[in-house]
Amino acid sequence: MKPCDFKSVEGKVVIITGAASGIGRAMAKVFAANGMKVVIADIQDELGAKVVAEITENGGEAMYIHTNVADEENVISTIKTVTDKYGKLNVMVNNAALSTPLHPVHENETKTVERLLSVDYMGTFHGMKHAINAMLATNSQDCSIINVSSAEAIIGTENFAVYASIKAAISQLTKVAGLDYAKHDITVNAIAPGATHTEIFDTIPKEQFDLTRKNSPNERFAKPEEMAYMALYLCTDMARYITGAVFSVDAAMTGGRINDIEWENPDPRDLGK
């Protein structure tokens, strides 16, 4: 049996969609820092080039490919570019996604829903389908598909049904695909992030920011790197028996409702709050 540590990811080739910003960018940096060859697939060319520069300046290996995940032929082209360069593909992270404003179902614009389906769901499907084809065709070993779902797929938020239902579909796609490839050295898993402090939260009103933070059981946002570390683990030899699983990374937000009851015997520790 191979040693079970993070060194097992060294030299693996990974494509991360939506990696020019947010959680995807954190994954790119964490993966590269652990010796993976990182391909940033995004439509944000300037930001993508910046992430590549940051990785290479720190001794990592990365490249950027303009990729619209809603365009199947574009995804095929990106994956072919990668396998032509490296001769293999070990990991595909389907992270690229859009969100929607908060609306009840009847007030959602159909074109908005169709756009979300094309990027979030079909983009994930395109990435899975063509990455798996490439893994098989190149005889790649110890392969992983990692999809990004959401805590919203588990416990929804009022007026957010469209986004939540699409992410729930991605979770189910992940679980059943785990069955499909369990015998074929390809694990298929998902992470379901809770409230994570990415660029989008810098653009919302302070009241909404504070409310979102307060609704997290530990009263803070996750750092994007905390999602990246979970994804990195799923790429390692330590996780080869894990497939068809969706991992909540949300400080127990999906565990149930929060109420603010003081302990009869207060926590004696100084936790810096």
C-alpha cells in the first residue's frame, strides 16, 4: 500500500473550473503548493493569469485556459489541451457556478434559471463526462472527480429555491456517479460549502453580511482555503475508499436550527471572542 499522506498528490494533473477567483482560486493555490500541476479553467482571463503568476512565483506549476463550462465543445477543447500537454488527467474539480438573487419561485426569470442550469448543472455534467473520458483514454491512475455543491442543497433558504435545487441535483449526480465508477479507479465526491468569504460578500450591504455571518453556528465565515483543504484530501491516497459522498463544510449549519441559549456552566476557555 502506498504511504497515506498529502505527498501522494505530487505530480497529479488537475483542472479546476472557475479557479480565477473565490473557492476555486484557493483550491488552485493549495493544490499547487502540494505539488499538483494545476490548470485554471475560467472565463476571467485577467484574474486567471494573475492566479497563474502567483502560483509560479511561489514555485508551483500552473496554466490558464479560457473555458466557458456551459459550452460543451469548449470543455472538450480544454481537456484535450491538458491531456496533449501532460498525457494524463488525474483530477477534475467542477467548481464554476453562478448564483441568483433572492426571489420566490414565481418571480424568477426563466432566462435566469436557464443560464444557471447551463453553467451550474450542465457545466458540472460536461466536466464530469469529458474528464472521465480523458482519464480512461489516457490510462490515468488514482483519479478523482470533485464537484462543488452547497449547504443550500441540504437545508434551503427562503426565496433561494432555484439555486438550492440545482445544487441538490449536483449532489445526487455525484452520489450515483460514485456508483458508476467505483470499480474503475475514479472516485466521485462533492463538497457542500457553507457561508464562505469570497469576493461576492465584499459587494453586499453590511447588514446582509452581518446576518449571514450570524447565521453560521460558529458566527464566522469560512475561509476559501478551508474548502480547498477538504478538496485536497479527496485527491490523496487516504481518500481512495471514499466515493459517492457529499461533505458538508459548514460549521454544522445544515445540522438544524440555531437558538441562542446560554450554557448553565459557561465555557471557561478564552476563545478570543
